[in-house]
Amino acid sequence: MYQFSSLLALCLVATLVAAGPCDIYASGGTPCVAAHSTTRALFSAYSGSLYQIKRGSDGATTNIGPLSAGGVANAAAQDSFCASTTCLITTIFDQSGRGNHLTQAPPGGAASGTDPNGFDNMAAADGAPVTLNGHKAYGVFISPGTGYRNDATNGIAVGDAAEGMYAVVDGTHYNGGCCFDYGNAETSADDTGNGHMEAIYFGLGTGFGTGAGSGPWILADLENGLYTGPNTAVNPPSNPTITSRFVTAVVKGEPGTWAIRGGNAASGALSTFYSGARPSGGYNPMHKEGAIILGIGGDNSNSAQGTFYEGVMTTGYPSDATENSVQANIVAAGYATTSLTSGPAISVGSAVSFRATTACCTTRYIAHTGATVNTQVVTSSDTSALKLSASWNVVTGLGNSACVSFESRDTPGSYIRHSGFELFVNANDGSKLFSEDATWCPQAGLNGQGNSIRSWSYPAHYFRHFNALLYAASNGGADTFDATALYVNDTTWVVSAAFA
């Protein structure tokens, strides 16, 4: 009997481990009607495509699936496809079978993007590397102006119908912009009134209801208000500032009631931050419309930033017990950080110079004239002033310690930062924005030499020289300095010891 019981227990454990989040929701009577992830399959039997990427060199696309059914994404296939060029995420496929895929968000009532049709930007495919139980995968790094959407969905809750949702996000990547959301929104991409949304929000949420402390917080975007309780003014201590690197965020609603829950996606259990009555003023009953958004608000407000790894939406109101089992599954997936840099090491504490590799310009180095960052011809016989202007201290990244910042050697306390995607040497003002815009993640050189220097806050953008000026340029973006011709060479630099 003991041996039989032990064997049965082992079988039950094996079954639980094999189940994905959507298998768990289905067993709880609240099946997934949308399931999105670029890191893993969310059903134990799912072996289809997780996401599609587009290559900058020739515009070709490929789909990335899991290594095996129910498994982690095949990051090696992405790395091979994108070698020596850049890639963007074009589609995040719905694993539920309902076709609720997420694609580049169109313009809305609040904002338009930067492409000729006003669509939002797409995320760099390699902007958010992680590991799941040691296997490399990539999340969706949302910079301001980036967003995904589906306005013609199948099976998503409308009106006051019950639904649940969760998202796994990066707890260190956020701002106060509107709105880093995942969930249910307007089908018109416009603000159609209170209660027309029900989405997870993660960020600082300034100007609306907040949680305790200084943030960031998990809140609910219900349209025209970020909520953490029955009204926007409540700042309950039960909704804490988030300190975890990986975060599980949960929002669910049914007629008259809703809840918000959260926890560390790498360890531990979920906590309930609020469960109770709907807010007054148009939120009871709800008027949900059933579109799905990622990284933006319902009206395409697109000034937020954040990183998304996985998430689902359900039909019906999941029980806490079901969500607790889903959280256990997420923890078992083993999310962990990995290096944000590659290529020849650019070590903190060193002093460096950057030489261009484009055939026209191999005697030119990154330097600065006042605040303007440019390229200049520099030799060992030049003046000390010129050599100093082309020399840079490598320091720990001001906005992310996994990357670096470059301090001017002739202007201590000033750093290379991007503003409007032009590079400047500016004094550190201590702001979060400055710190992030002055943080760079060196990569292996796109043309096979040296390094390419990628922006941490906009990972589709790299140091590029263009008409002798320096930009944080994307490969084929809206600005003239984003031109695809010579992009790979113009963004590759030989990094050597500083001149002075």
C-alpha cells in the first residue's frame, strides 16, 4: 500500500509539472480564451508558433516555436535567423486556438506611432533576454511608442461578463506613462467611457489611484482611472510597492465584484491586494468591449514602458485556488536573468575610444563638440583636448547595472545619452529618465567586428554615425538617420583604449 501510494503521488506530481497555466485554468472551469508568450508554451500540448520575427536585412520573417510541446521557446532559432542584423517581433500568437493574435497596434484616439500609417513601433526581438530553468528565451521589451493589439477577437469577455487574466512582467522596467497594460480594451482604439476596459497595469500610476509606498504597483486599468480598490483615491497598504525582478500580476472581474492579486513570479505565493465591490461612476455594471492590448492604453496611449513575458485571459471568474496553482506553475518555470551584453568585453573601470568601421570613415572616432556627439578624425599626434574629447570612462550603467554608461573624460559627470534619438553629452540630472537614456548594452558587432552599442531603454536603437553626427538609430525607422543602407557598418565600432 505504501509503495502504491508513493507511486500515485509521484504520478500526480508529474502530471502537475507537465500541466501548463492554461491546462490549470481549464481544470478549474475557467479556460483560456487568449494565451500569449514569447518565452514558453502555456498549454502542455502546445507545439505551435509562439511569435513571429522580421529580419532587418531583407524583411524576411520566421515563426519561433517551443523546443518541444509545452516547452521553452527556441531562442537558438531566433539567434540564428537574426545573426548579423536586427529583428523585430511582428506577431505574438494566441495559443488558445481562437486566433486572438497580437500585432502592431494602430493609431488611436490618444496617440499615433511613427510609421507612415501611424502604427506603433514593434519590439526588438532580443531586447529582453531571460532564462527559464536555464534555457534562454526572450520577452517583449516595450519602449515608449511600442504596442500590440487585436480589435477583432474571439471569445473575450464583453459587457459585464466574467473574466480573469494574469501577466508576468519585469518588476524593474516601468515608468509613469500611460499605459503599460495587458488585457481587455475598446475595439475602436478610442476612449469610449468608464468601465470599457479591464486590464492589468504595471507602473507608477501617478495621477490616479496608487498602492502603498513609492511604486511601482500592480493596478487595474478600467478606463479613465487606474484602480487598486473601490475608488482611485484609496492607497491601501494591502497593495504594496513591487520589489521583485519578475512579477505575476492578476486582475479578474465578474458582475459587481473584482480583484487584484500579485506575487513574485520566481518564488512564493500570490497575495490578494483587493477583492470587493466595483468602483462607482460607470464601472458597475462594466461595459467591456473585448479587444486585447499589450503595452498601451485602450485609446493607444503609448508613453509607457515595461517588459512582458507571458499572460492569458480566461472566460469566467477564476478561483483563488486556480490562480494559486497557476502561480506555482510560473514559479516552477524558473524565470531568471541573463546577460544583456555580448561581444568583446567593455569593462567597467576602463577608458575607451570608439572607431568607426564603415569603409568611408575608419579614421574617425566618437568624440564631442560641446554637447553634440559626433565623429572626428583623431590621431595620437593630435591635441590633448581633441584626444580627451574622443575618450570615455566606462561606468556601471546608470539605469541598469547589467549594462554600462559612458562618461566624458573631459567633462566629468557628463554622459552620452540619447534625446530625440540624437546623442548628446549632458550632465547627469539624477532623473530616472536620464539614467535610462544614458545606459547602453554592448553587443557583438553587427558586421562581425568589435561591438555594436545598443540602447537599454530603446533596444531597437544603436549608436550610429550619420553625416558625422551620432544617433541612437533603428534599422529602417521613420527618421533619415534610420536608413537601412550601411546600417550594419555604421552601427559597428572597434573599441580600443582611450586616447587620453
